[in-house]
Amino acid sequence: MDALRADIEAHNRRYYVEDAPSISDAQYDQLMAELQALETAHPDWVTPDSPTQRVGAAPLDHFASVTHAVRMLSLGNAFETEDVVAFDERIVATLIESGLLSGAAADPDAGAAQAAHVQGTLPLSDGPAPPPGVAYVAEYKFDGLAVSLRYEQGRLVQAATRGDGAQGEDITVNIRTLRSVPLRLRGADAPAVLEVRGEVLMTRADFARLNEAQVARGDKPFVNPRNAAAGSLRQLDPRITATRPLRFYAYGWGLIQDAAGAPLQPRASHSGMLDWLAGFGFAVSPGRALCRGASELLRFYETVGASRANLPYDIDGVVYKVDDLRAQEVLGFVARAPRFALAHKFPAQEETTRLIGIDVQVGRTGALTPVARLQPVFVGGVTVTNATLHNEDEIRRKDVRIGDTVVVRRAGDVIPEVVGPVLALRPADAPVFDLLAVCPVCPECGSAVERPEGEAITRCTGGLFCPAQRKQTLWHAASRKALDIDGLGDKLIEQLVDNGKVHTLADLYKLADPSGGGELELSTYPRMGAKSARNLVEAINERRSPPLSRLLYALGIRHVGETTARDVARHFGAIEAIMDASEEDLLQVPDVGPVVAASIRRFFAEAHNREVIADLRAVGVEPQADAAPVGEKPLAGKTLVLTGTLPTLSRDEATRRVLAAGGKVSGSVSRKTAWVVAGEEAGSKLAKAAELGVPVIDEAGLLALLDGVSRS
């Protein structure tokens, strides 16, 4: 059985990873049938990493959340040649300043005589002595779904989507169905923990065959390979995923640890790490190349772009990464992206079509967004029927009119937009668009719209009373950072609102009333069933006594985020006190300024918003005062401002640790600021601190302040 499993996995690798099958499909099926027969006869000998276990397990109720040990970052984008040249110049300047690169080595025309000197300043232990210039690995930018695979002792134990970079969805049971993903790493030198990052995608040929099967069954065909791959990987029934031809390509890594829990860096370069991952049985980008300087990067980009249509899968650009890992550490990160990498996107794809009409969407905060209704047109791999027009000023600037033939642009995953009209084809009677003076989606709302001075967005003032805003308002209220009602997704909310069952937040709690029959009714909705309905009712009932800050955030008051909601809740202690607070009272809350105070006051001045609170009380919702900070809090009562990029802490992580220490993080420097924490490329806040005499510290100083929390 072990020999059979090893043989089958070797054939999987040759077929799905190396694209070099060595046996026919019939022979492969015979091997699988033999293994299945042996495992049927000896069920105690079935192992989790057997090839037979890739068929998929029982359907899931939902995807659990996974916190990434190392954040999955995004990449900065380049669209023009100048962006790539500037990227290389920044890399060179930083590495020269750090001492990792000499000025002579940075010049791509410095000549072969400088090669030995460069080798000493930027060692690349995985290859021969490099020529002058910074070495980059250039790779395809796959158009798929980013995932992270975690291996412990060489065995796959968890797989997760990127999510927001910090947290993703647990898709382990689905990933296990992919034959291109090793269930057990090849070789005997696997680290104790290895997180492999990469892309799940579908080749064009596999996509075509899948759509043929869809049509033959009478099902709707998929629009493009990326959507098909993403939808397949997020099936609640992994048996469906097992039938989809998905492939995984590794391009990076997260946490790597030895048996003692110490971090590992097995190779000195990115290219060496990709070869190392390939040795464990992973497919890596076959089109990667080692380039020197911006000129070679641009040559790679042009070459790949010219042959892009002949590739077996879709790519939407190329990615450049500094090869030397020591140099990557020196370059570090900015916001949510590394400084040592860049995604060079292919040009936006444009087509022309007719603008049939302009609809107006109303967002959760009442923002009115004009949306172009288009004659369907195929752009960038998808059929586009709607495109954003941003706002009324943008419509005027572009002079877009109903009936125009317009240019529609789509690049990668960017929302399609109308670039502008083709004036030569404009009908003589094409009307100028005029935004209505009342809520356009639901005239029964009757609420006036307003456009605050200095803003480009027109808003409906209906708030929670406006039916057009209900769905998004309810979705926001149920979200993880608000009331966190598990199982209440946007699709179900849409059905509940459309069916007239839910008008306000209080109606959700009425559904969970045991005497109201809500559970039985919920079980009749698509994809619910009795168990899901029961779980949802329990989740709603568990939120009948939410912290006051979460309820305040759930109300969706403009300008009131999580931190502000917590500060206001702790200051006033009860919802009635907040509702009755004047702007002067609200300004006493630390970090609440005139704009936020006016927004809160305006919200609770509306009678229908106060009725929402009364209705919640009537169905048994009693918000609880937020617990005051307890324990050792070295930053209690202190306000800090973060500016620039810190060496090791992301902005989110630094904020979280300051809050845990009892402090507050503000976006602006004032005389109340205790410290300004400055990192690389600190901006005007640093100058403001100097002007006001506010102490400035670096990351090491911040960590020293947090030391009491760190030790605990």
C-alpha cells in the first residue's frame, strides 16, 4: 500500500506539477482502483495523506477563520515604464545607503571588472558570481486565488485563503482534493513547520473542458478561469471541489521553524527558496528569470507580454522581487506591501459599448453612486454590464451622457469604469444626467439628499429608515467587528429584506424569538436547512447583551469606527447618555473632534434612529457597559501617533499592542499627544511633533514602553 501510494503521488506530480505524464489515464485509474481495494479490505491502514482521500469529505456548514502566523501581504503596482525605473532606483539607493551595494555595482554599465566587487556586496549563494546591478527574480503574476498551506512534520495540516491578509478562511478539506498539492512533502529534510504561499488556478484547457461539462448538464457555464477557480475552492461541499481541475503554484513562504520553534532561512535568495520548495514537490512558476536592473526587468515584461496568449493559464502581469533575502530584510515593508517587490500589470483592456442608462446605488452611509448600465461587452476576461461612474462631478468632467458609445476599461480585478464617450458617435438627443433630489432607489423613503460643502459625494439622509440602505446596514451590523452574528451573510439578509421579514435591526432579534416561528421559517430559505437555521437563531440570541461599543459601531454612524465607538462607550457608559449628549459633551471624549461629534449628534437627532434603539430594547437587547481596562497598563491614558514604516511592526500590529497596553492611537499630533512613534519615511507629523515639543521615539522606544505588557 505504501509503495502504491508513493507511485500514484509520483504520477500526480509528473502530471499536475511537471506537465510530463508517464502513464495513460487508464493505467492511472488501475493503480487507484488497486489502492482503493486494498484500503477497503484494510480500513485501519488508511492514512490521511493517501491519494484516495482527495475525493472530498462531508459538506461544511461554513468556513472557519484562520489567523495567519505571518501576514499575507499585497504588492505595489506598476503600470508604466517610469514606475519600474523608479522602483529599481529606490532599491539601489537604499542598498547603497545600507552598505549592501556599492555605487559602482549599482551601475549596470560598470563592466565585468566590477563583478567580483558586487559579489562581495550582494552575495547570491545559490548561483554563480553575478554581474553588476541588483538581482531580481521576475515571475508570472498568476490570475487565480492566493492561499497559504501549512505543513507540520512534513504533512499538510491546514490551508487558508488570503482573506484580509491577517485572517483568512479555512479551506483545508478543499485543498486536500488538489492533486498538485502534496499531502506529504517529498524527502526527509522538511522543517518542523513550513507555510507555503501560492496561487490556485485553472488552465484554459481545463476551463474549457469544465464549461463543456457544465453545458452538457444544463448548468450555467463559468465566465473565466479565475472565477471558476475561486468558486471551486470556496465550495462548502469539498466533493464538488474534487471534481474541478485546480492547480497550485508556489511563489513564496510564510512561517518556517525547526523542531525547537526557531525560525529557519534555508536559502540565501528568493530563487534558491523557490528551488527548495520545488524539491518538496511543489510546482513553481516555470517562466521565472533572474534579471539585473530595470532594463532587464522591462525586457522580461515585454517578452512575457508578447507570448502571454500562448501560455496555458491566465496571467495579468509579472512580479519583480529582489533576489537576495538579506537585501529584502533591509528594504522592509511599507503599509501592506513589501518594498522589495513590485507587480507590473499589463495594460488595461478597453472596449467600446453603448451606455443604456445610469442607475444610482445607495450605500450603507447613504452615499449615492452613479452606475453605468451598459450593453453587455466582454472586457478583460469577463462580460461587463455595469461600470462605475464614481460621482456626479466625474460624469460632468467626462461629459458622459445616456445613449453615448463609451470606452469601458478593466485591468485585472479592478472594477470596470467608463473612461469616456466617443463623441463622434453621440446621438443628437443624448440627455445630460441629473442626480435626483430625493433617494432615487426607494422613492417611498422621501428623505432629502445632501452634499456637504467640500465633498464630491451626495448622500441620502434617510439613515436606518431608508429601505435602500437596509441591506448594507444590516450586513454591517452583523459583521465580525460589530455584533458578530455568525451565519448571517449578505445573501440571506437580501432575501429577508426582499421578503419583507426584516426592516430594522430589531427584526433580526424577532426572528430568534422561540414563540415567533422564525427558526422554522429560516430553515425554508435556500442553503439553510434546519441545522443552519438553529445555529443562526442561537448566534442571534447570544448577541442580546452586546458590549455598548459593538452596538454603537453596528449602528453605522458616519465617522464612527471601532476605536471611536469604544472611546465613546467607555466615556458615557450607557446608550441613553450617548443619545442625549450634546456636541459639547461629545467633544469631551478624547480624540473626538467636531466632525465626529456633529455626526453622532445628527444621527441621534433623527427620530427614526432613536426608534431603532427603542425597538431593540423592546425585543430584549440590553447593551452592556464596556469593561474598563484591567491589569498592568503602562500606556493607560496616553495618546500615541504612529507615522512612517516601523522595521518589524505593521501599523495594525503596533496599534493593537498600544490599545492592549491601555493607550490610544490618534491620527493627528496635538499637545495632548504623549509620544510620536516615527519609522522610516515619517511625514509631516514628525514636523508637527517638533513644533509642539512632543517626544519622538522609534520602534525600540515603543517596545520599551510596552515592555510590561510583553512580559505579561
